[in-house]
Amino acid sequence: MSGRVPVFASPSSILALKAAETRGRQIFSSAGGACWTVDWGNGTGAAESGRVIESLFSTPNLEATKKMLEVAVARHEALAGNIANIETPGYKRVDLSKSFATQLKAELARGGEGLAKLKPVLAPDDSATVRRSDGNTVQIDQELLEMAGNTTNVEVLTQFVSGSLRQLRTAVLGRNL
């Protein structure tokens, strides 16, 4: 097998394999089709496995999901603030800025390389119309509908992250818990 040992089991069996390996051999590990090598003989195994774990948490889908959760939290704060200010005369509805939404869509279309640099920006909603005599642009039915949709987005994103972490745990432990 030329020094390559497949690993399918728990961390304790990996330690057993590590102890059994001789200097210079590599261990191939597979999780969800991804393979990597660890060189236990020259002391770089811990650093290499650290990079592997970091790469598992830095996949483009997880990065995009983290950013979308950050956006959803900012939007939830804006919607909650709008509802809290429903009786404030002259208050202008706030939401994600149009420029931020455009930048986010463009970045996702490019593959998400620069997502980490984007920060959600809130701004007054210029498209909101004044329908009350006090100048307030908040409409409670619209805000509640938007908040329900935002809550659904958070639930879907959270389920995606939970599923990804569950798969990672299964790959590391070799079984479902």
C-alpha cells in the first residue's frame, strides 16, 4: 500500500494508527469525498490537521451561509427598530441599503471570494412612502411580513449550517450520534 493507510474511524483509532506508523508515512483521510494527507513522521501532522479542519469550516458554501446569517441578523435589527418606532413622528423606515444588496448579489455571483470584506449596511428606505399624516413611513403589516420572511431565512440557513456540522462530526467520529 506504499505507506498510505485509509482512515475511517474515531480520533482514538487515528492515534493508534499514528503510533503504528513509521517515520515519513502518510495517512489519507476522507470526509465527504475530500482527501488530505498528514505526515506524522516530521512533526507537521498537528499543523496539517489544523489546516484541514480550518478548510472544512471555510468552504465557499459555509462562508456564504455565515455572511447571509450576518445579513439576516442586521436586517432583523432594522425591522425590529422599525416596529419599535411605529409611533415616532417623522421616522423613516430602515432596511439594508440598496448598494449593499447589489454588492452582495454581485459577490455571490462571482463565487463569494470577497464576502468576508462585505459588511451589512443599514440605510433609510427611499422607496418607503409616507401614508400617515405624521410623516412616519413604517407600515406594521409590511414590517411583520418582512420579519416573518427574514425569520424563515434564518431558520433555513441555520439548518444548513447544522447539517454541515453534523456531516463533519460524522466524518470525524465515523458514526452518527
